[in-house]
Amino acid sequence: MKNIFTIILLMVAASFYGQEMKRISFLNLVGNHIQVPRGCQAQSEFELLACNGTSIKWDYYSDDMLTAVFDATITAFTESNSSKSEVTFTSFGSQLTGYKFQSGTTFQFFLKGTIKDQPLMINLGTPTDISVDGNLDGVLKLVFEKVG
């Protein structure tokens, strides 16, 4: 059994060997295409990592699952972080609500809402304390229209 697992693992690894990773040019936020900024790299159509210090990711859920996952995430983050404040963002005409946490010089935002009838949760980490529309820059201007 151990040998079969090893052989399968080697076959999977060999199938990826030599393949060039496809560069992702656009993020896809419920059918809204957002160009990946120059000098930044997307992990997937739903995740941008360390783009000028900002990382953003979103996941799609059913209504029930969104509430459960969001509440569990906020509870876990609240246990390890005492600075928690409510926030509201607007993205593609839809209001997203959630919480902002500060850890040192980094701000972590967890937002939930519905865009184009699709429930989703956004996880945003940034060195910028986003409290007004003027704090939205770079890729954040492409994802959000309004803060507050």
C-alpha cells in the first residue's frame, strides 16, 4: 500500500514537472474582472498575495455556510486580538460588513456580504488603516468603491 501511494505521488509530480505556471492576469470577483496590478502576482482568480503589502482573498459560500464560517473566523481572531471594530465597505454596488483587527502595523479585515446574489467572505490584510475612501489605493480601488 505504501509503495502504491509513493508511485501515485511520483506520477502526479512528474505530470507537473516542466509545466510552466500560467500567469493570472485578472481576478474574478463574482464575474467582475479586476486586472492584477503590474508587479503583483495572483495565486488564483480569487487571491492576490503581497501586492505592495496588501493581500486579499475571497471565498464563495451558501448563506448558511457563510454565517457559520464568518462567525467562527471572527471568534478565532477575537481570541488572539483585542482590537476589533466594525467596518462597512461597498464593492460593485453591494454593501459588505465585517470587522477590522489591528496587529502591530498590520490591519486585517474580514467582510461578508452578497455581490450579484452570491454570498462571499473577503479576507483583506494591509499595512493601511482603511477608514475613509481616500485610504483605498492600488488594487483596493479596483475592488471597493466606498468605505463606511
